[in-house]
Amino acid sequence: MPGKLLVVGTPVGNLGDFPPRAVEALRGASVILCEDTRRTKNLLAHFAIFQPTERFDEHTETLKAEAFVARIEAGETVAIVSDAGMPVVSDPGFRLVRMARERGLRVEPIPGPFAGVLALVASGIAPLPFTFFGFAPARHGERLDFYRNLAELGHTAIVYESPERVVESLADALHILGETTEVTVARELTKVYEEILSGSLGGVLTILRDRGKIRGEITLVFGAKARPVEEVSEDAVREEFERLRAGGMRRNDAVKLVAEKFGLRKNDVYRMLL
């Protein structure tokens, strides 16, 4: 009988977030694939998990995926973990999962923390819809294009950034999104020095610039690009709202669609209608 592929989430910081199911799953694996075997072995030792490990990162995934799929076909249970959080999402594993699915093999996800969602739910920024972008580009020009694409979405966006580049990245975001756009900077999530800094893009950028050196893993949550209410005619808002209501749409749904169309917050739409 063929084996299976376990996609196992690991803590992003606090070891207390490692669920018992994940521990048992890794104890039953034939081999555990890791981005950094030294880092993962520290986690495994803490939970008395002594299965063999092998390096499996962005540099080796293409070379090794076929061999591990063959081992699953032969009946082994192969587990993959990342250094922190869920594999595949901004981490290695996609090629392996894809290949296993194409061969009809069982792929079993074992839930774990995801820094992007942790930052989102603590941000106070509208949660839905949202788009997760992974890491912003390192180069200035590419990053500006990145934020232009983000701005066109018109909804919440989650971005990973390095502490060394976060100030430059936020400066580029401000240039595209405007200083009044909502942003949350979540740093060292679930760790001792966890910080969740929220406010306007201009205000948060000023705070971080004044700090000098910044440390820790960082997740950014951007609200939709701010648009001054003055640019939108109250008559246009009322006309669109009344059109939707005349078509039978519920009040709350109509307000939501009007807000999305004109790039406003729902509270702004309610105020203009009143």
C-alpha cells in the first residue's frame, strides 16, 4: 500500500503552539523534510521526536521531490515542515505536494500557525477579502511595482518583510498607497517581544524610522488604499445606493458594494447617506 505525505505546520515562535496531533504525526513519519535540519532538530528534541531528517529547501526541492514521492509510493510516510509556520505558503513544499497529488497519493495537512493570519486577526483591519503576497521584492523599483499591483486590489493585503528592509518597504508603500492608508506591523508574533503596531501608514513609518535598528520577523497588513471622501460626490453615492436598493438588494449589502465601488469605508457611506 502507498504511504502518505504529511504537511505539518510548526510554531512561528511559541513552542506551546505545537499541537499534539502534529507531534504524533511527526513521530510516525519515516523521514522529516526540513528547510534547516539544525533548527528543526531543536524543535523535535523538545518534543522527544527522533525521526530522521533531511534537508529540503528551495535549493533542493526540485532535485529531491521525485525521490521522496517514490518513497511514498513504496509505502513510507514522509513529513515536510518549514522553519516556522505552514510549509508550501512562502516556504518549500509546493512541488512535492503537486507531484504527490498528480500521482494520486494521500496528502494530509496537519494545521499549524500562519503568521499572515495571526497578524490579520490582530490588526483591526477589515479581514475579508484579503490577499496574501508573501515577501515583498528586495529591489526598490520592483517593490514600487509590487505595491502598485497591491493598490489595484482595493482590499486588505498581507505582506512579509525583513527587518532590514521594512522602513524602505513602508516608504515605498506610502508613495503608492498614501499616508492615511491603514497598516499594521506585526513583529515577533507569539514570541516574548511580540509587538503589534497599528495606525496610518505615515504615522507607523515615522515611529519605525525613529527607532533605528529593527529586529525580528515582520508581517505587514495593509488596509485598502485610502481615498479622501471629498473626491466622491454624495449625490453619486446616493444614486448608486438607490439603484442597488431598487433592484432588491438588502441595505447592508448595498452599502458594502457602494463602498467597494468608490473606495470608501462603509461608515463613510452611511454618513453620506444620512
